[in-house]
Amino acid sequence: MTPHAMLDMFRRKGGARCIEIGRQIQTYLDDGLDPASAAKVASHLHACRRCGLTAEDYRRLKSALAETSTPMPAEPLQRLQALAADLATGDKPT
Amino acid sequence: MADESQTSATNPTPAPTAGSFGTFVGPHLPVLLRVAGSLCRNTHDAEDLVQDTLIRAFKALDGFDGAYPRAWLLTIMRNANINRNRRQRPGLLHDATDLEGVADRRNAPSPSAEDVAATRAPAPWIADALGRLSPRHLQVVQLVDVDGLTYDEAAAALGIPAGTVMSRLHRARHRMRAHLSHHPDFRSETR
């Protein structure tokens, strides 16, 4: 099969759509798409197993990364809040 | 992702006054401290950087219109960090706006993969994937996916266009996913 024929077959099977969606998956997961585009991506991810699995990979990755975030220690935050309050009341030189 | 930057355009935050400064910055302090931790070597320097940021923000309050407060504070933090680096390492910074360049230098105050792994104690497979990223890619992953900044906020913190943040972030995630596609822990949890 020639490369051209393979490309035609790929397009007929919806591959072009997958490429287009693939470029938007991460932005979609970051809530960065407009509502109409987001709906199109969501619909495709529901219908296409391969793209759905790709999106699931990125969801899992984002979730795992978010879980590495630890709560800020209380003491530095309290000191910074106190500084902000002091600045507001003019108790600290600026 | 937080959408403060999207809602601020339609619902602008009232410009804060000097008297309301504490109330105004209070909700942003955890994020500022977290981002400072990503920009500095240790928690002590991070706290100093946020202190410097608060003082600068207070001085600049009159010129602030209330829109995009977190991005405004992050921009101030970025500039404060540049000045701190110039004072501490005058020979390393040739361009005051080149925080990206700072991140690329191994001895600059950008978190290494080892720092991230040590302080955040991520799952081994995540630490492994993070360790393969370049400093630039690691930095945007840290700011957006770990610290929870929007593209615009990360752009403000780094002094680069939001589109650059997005492209670096997407490329970084793509590389992490490609690496992890052969990792048994990642695969078992996703398929």
C-alpha cells in the first residue's frame, strides 16, 4: 500500500479527527477550551477508545502531580499574614 | 485549574486600599509561598521572597486597578526574585528579564528534579518521569500541575507568554506520558 493510500485509509477511519482532537486534549483537561470546542472534544473522547485512553493517561498524570503538592506550613503563612496586616495598619516601615 | 484569570475580566475585583491590604493578599499567600518555594532553593528564602513581594505590592497599591490580583502579585514576585538573584549572584544574570535563563542554569534557584522529589515525596514513577524533564519543562509542570497556577499566572511568575507556558507544559506532559507508557505502575493504574 502506498503512503498516499494509507493516509486516505487513515482519514476514512477518522484518524484526521483524532489528530485534531489530540492537539486539544491537554487544553481541554486544563479547562482552556471554549464551551463549543470542549463539547466536541468530550464527545470524541467518549466515542473513540484510543483518544479516551490518551485523555485518561493525562488525567492520571495531572492527578498524580497535583498529589505531590503538600500543604504549606502554618508558621510562615502566619508570619506573612501578620506582615500584611502590619503593612495595612502602618506598623511596619515600607 | 483555577479560573480566576477568566472570571476577573467579567467580575473585576475592587481595587484594594491600604487598609484592606491584609484581607486582599491573605487568600493569595499560600500560592505565593508555594510558587516562591518553586523559585527558591529553600523555604527560608521562599518566605523572604514573599515578604519582599508583599512590601513591594503594598508600595505599588495605588497603581493597581484590582484586576487579576494573583497574576499581579506573581509579576511582582518575579521582579523581586530577579532583583534578589542579581544581588546574590551578580555575575549570573546578564538580563534582568531573563528568568528563563536563570532556570536553565543548573546552579540557579530553580527546583531540581531531586529537590521536587525530596520535598514533595511523589510516587517513584512520577519522580522518575520528573527527573527526565529539562529545567524549563520541570518549572512549568511545577507551577501549573503541582502549584495549581493557570497558564496566565505561570506566565506572570516566569515573565514569558502564556502560549509559551502552554507549549512547554504540553510538551513536558507528552514526554512524561511517553516515558510512563512503559512503566508498570502507571500502566496498571490507567488501563
